Amino acid sequence: MKTRQITKQLTILIFSGLLIFGCKKTKDANSVDSVSSVEKKIKLANGYGTKSGCVDCEIKNRTQSKAQINADNGPIHYFNTFYNTDYLSVGVGGLRDVGNGQIRVTGTFPLVNVTKAYLYWNGLSNSTEVDKPIWTSKVTFNSTGVVGTPIGISSSNCWPYYQSQSHRADVTNIVKSASSRTFTFNAQPLSDLNPNGASLILFYSDGNSSNNRDIILFEGNDALTYFPGYPRIPNAPVDATGWNFTLSGINYTSGKVMMSLHVADGQPAEDGPLVINGIGLPGAQVTSHLFDGKSVPGGLYWDVVPIDITPSLSRGISYINVASSDFEDCYSLVVAAFNFPRGVVLPPSPIKVNFDYRPLRCPNTLLASSTGAEEAAILGTSTFDINQVDLSSVKLNGISFKKSRIIDKTAPYAGTVTDCSTCSTLPPDGSKDLEFLFDNQQLLKTLGTVQNKQCIKVTLTGKLLPLYGSIPFVGEDYIIISK
């Protein structure tokens, strides 16, 4: 039962010895509506979810001040951008207390043409294992076991549970190899997570490049109601009341722009107004029941709602802000997807990081005859947190590292690194660094023919974790060849 004081049908629920007053929302099975939606980038300053009854009193070490540590991450965060692609999103609701349902992929394009497929789901949980760095959810998709990556923990959306959780899984291979366009989702047993619904987001090629689009995905768990967060879990930041997120880095000129919102726990109660760039939705899209569990097959608790936001845009605009306020219904935003004409989305500029090959040595020497490995480090600063680095993306001249560790190794060179003399042997500075071991011979092969005492530039590349925008970074240093 949701506990919300509203002027709808009230019911009294006895739960774990507590008397809880709430609104029981009843709804018929919803109409079938396959949604070919739109995706976008979002940066949310969201609403926190207050939980019903005595839920919060059983969660320890969750003070507001500590939870604020995670606030900058936001309950919704950038996941990825997909350029020049066809796109489809479909979903299923009515999974609460049932655990399974079917997702039908509409259209006639061959499933083998799918280039990437993501399964998203959200549900309620009473887990108290807040000391774990991440929580996972195991489900089956077309009878194949998949483990969800936790992408957001927030309030229970006014139900007597401790929290709600969102998950994502890459199911590309399952979709590409399927013989049917109907896929079965199963989250049983329901001991770990009681699901609300699920979405399948597909990127594919229909053989016609003239209709391709640029798609930006944001993901997480942004409840409308306040949630104080779990300080030790990055995917459970403080979640402020309401939605307020901004997509930046676009260069809009013209063309239709769609926004698709994947929302968990929607029911017939009234929603708060949805506002785009400070303006309410235009015309026929204005409704207080956008997220009422009728937009996808299966029943309540899940919506995939495409919205045409073109009227809210103007030529030359570089951002899109989306806001909504807490009202009668309690629900969570799981995915926000924006669908742009090709070329509107600007690729992010790489971040310049402080990179030091063989830190604490100056100059940096590479012994051509060495068969071992040498240290190299991304140097953390007060403005760059090395914990945000996606380790799987890190390459030095295109080669992967052998090992890595976090250590306060040295301070960055104070000036501009331009040659083999611009280096330093500064002591640790109190900021954690990310140190790697790279194979000497592999690195030498990337340099081609070299001469003794030759000064050569090497380049480290990578990107941040999806939680921090998957923004690329680059670092450069110079080494002297010793033969």
C-alpha cells in the first residue's frame, strides 16, 4: 500500500504491527502500446523519497550530512550516447507480487540487426545490507540468467518497504539470437526485489540511414519523494523532492525532438506538472495522468511515455531542463531518453588529466632492452577524483595495463609538460593517484623505430564511469629511450 494522504479511496493497512493510512489505487489491465521512444542526457537534482511507517528508523548511519557526500552524483546520471542509429523502447508493467511478464518487440526489422540491447527494471526491496558497496539483482530474460548492474537506490515511493532499486543489464546477445520477438522477464523468487516493471531498449539498423537519429540515455532512480541516501553507496545519493535535471551539450537548430521517460510505480493518482525549460507541456500533452500505468502492457507500476518537446525548444538552444514536483502519486524516473536529429548532439570534449610516466623520476627513461613493466599514473587533484575513472577504458598508446592500484604517489608538475625536461620528483600531495603497470615491450612496439636518447611523447586515454558521464580524458608525458 502506498501511504499518501489524498482525496481518493482510502484504505487501512495493518503492516508489521503498524497502522498505516494510505491510498489504495486500483486499476484495470492497461492497454497495449509499444513505444518507439526518444532518449536524452540528463542531470537531475531530484526528489528524495520519504518512506512509510517506521522504515527509516531501522536503517542505521544515514544522517543528512553524510548523505550529502553523494549528492553531486545525482539520482539520475548520464549513461551513454548512441549516434546515427535506429532506436526502439518497449516495456511491461504489472510485475508487482507476480515477478514475471512478457516484453514484445514491435516492428519488422531483423533482430540480428540489433547493435545493442539494454534491459532495465525497478522494484521494491527490504534489504538492510547497506554495508555492501553494490547491490545486484539476478533475473532471467528468455530463460537466460542475467545479473543487473545497480544504477540507483531511492525511496520506496510511499510503500512500506525500505527502498526501491533500479538495475540495467546488457542483453544484446540474447536479443540478437532470439527466434521470437516476445521476451520473457522473470524476477522470481521475490525475496530480493519485488519488481514494478521492465523496459527493453534497442539500438539497431533498419538498412535506411536517412531515418537515423542521435540518442542519449540517462538512468538511475529518481523518486519524487525525499530520500536521505546511503553514504557508503555511490548509487544511493541524497534524492531531493521532485525532478529537476538538465541535458547540456546540444546544438539545436531544427527538427523533431522526443523525450521518453521510463517511470516505475505510476498509478491512477494525479501527477505533478511536467515542465520543459520552464514551460509546461503544450496542448494535448498537458495531463495530470502521464504516468498512470496505462502506457505499456501488463498492468500497473510501469510506464514508457514518449513526449514531443520540440515546442519547448528554439534555434540555438544548448540545454534542456526537465522539472516536476511531488504531487499525489509517488513514482520513480528510471530512464530518460532523448531522440535528436543527427548532428544535434555534440560529442563531449576530453578532459585533460595530469599523467606521469615513471612518477618520481625525472627524466622518464624507457630501457629498450627491459622485459619488465614500468609505472605510470593519473595524478589526482582537488578537482579530479581518480575514483571516477573507468578502468576498463584506460590505454597507454593503445595498450592495456597489467595492474593498477590507488596510492598517493606524487604531485603533478607545476608547469606545462612539453618535452622530456618538463617533469618533477615532487613528494605526495595528499590527493590519491591511480597508478598502473604497463609492459615495456608492448609500449616500445607502439613507438616504431626509435633512437638512443630520443624524446618521444606517449598518450594515455580513457573515460569516466557512466555514473560521471562517460566523459573521455587524455593525458600526455614524454619519455627518453635508453638503448
